Amino acid sequence: AVRRYRPALGQSFAGFAAPTISGEIKRHFRDTGWMVRPPRRLQELGARLRDAEKDLEQQLHRRPTPLEIATALGVEETQVRAAREASSSFHAVSLDTPVTTEHRPDLAVDSADDPFAALDETEWLSAALRDLGERERTVLRLRFVESLTQSEIAEHIGVSQMQVSRIIRATLSRLRSRLEASMGDAA
């Protein structure tokens, strides 16, 4: 920025340097941050996809489907799926990491295929939910059943949006720990 700045053009140095430095930082991460570098078109689509997904989530009050995102972006649904897969190559997972459904969703057992698994999951979840307070259950119901935004939930229960975010994060963390412990005991 210092080398390219031309005071004779009348622009302030700060006004010139800020976007120049920001652009260089973004370019650095774009060019060197990937563990496995996908094609540039998928990287760019991934950035557009994240923005579109946020906008659609606000409009629809739920997570948009890949087809809805593809329609909003004017691309094929397969391109949306490819861009999502490509964005996962920014961070690598060690080969020593145990294989879980978090890293390989295709390994998940469908409850429809195994009715006993569905029964076990329902029982574990019911037990974990019984341990929650009334406010925590209300917040989860409003967010995940009624698909309200955090701001709408905040208005409904009389707290700030940030507090709703904290309640959801802490509650889900407690539920996850409880479920993992329950499943570990069953194994």
C-alpha cells in the first residue's frame, strides 16, 4: 500500500491503505489457506452460497434446502452440493480421527431402517430433555419446532438475542454431553 500510494491523486492514505491491505489478506487466505485446493469457481460459489443461505434463512425462518439455494443463485443443485463439499477442504481432518457420522454422514443408520434404533434414540432424547429447565425447553421448542429466529425468541421470553444464543448453545452442549454419556453406557 505504501509503495502504490499516490498522494497527488488526492485520496487519503488511510482510505487507500485499508481496502488494499484487506484485499491482500483475503487473497493470501484464498491462495494459501486450503488443504486441498478446489477449483476457483467452486471457491467463489461457496462464498456466494454462504451469503445466500443466510439471506434465505432469514426470509424462510428455517434452513433453506440445496434446491432453494440453487434457485436463488441461478445454478444447478449439484453445483451447490459440490461447493459445499469443496468448502470442507479448507480444514483437514486427521486420518487418525475415528470415523463418525459427523465426518461421514453417509455412515449414519437411518432410523426408518432400524425401528429399535429409533426407539433407543427417542428414549435417550426424552430422558435428556426431562433434565432441562422450563425456559431451556421453551427456547428449544421455539427455535427448532416453531422455527423462530433468535430475535423473535428474545422478544417472546423477554431477554436479549445474545442471551438466547447463549441459552441455545449451553443447552445443546448439555444435551450432547448427556446423550453421548447415555450412548456410551449402552455400548
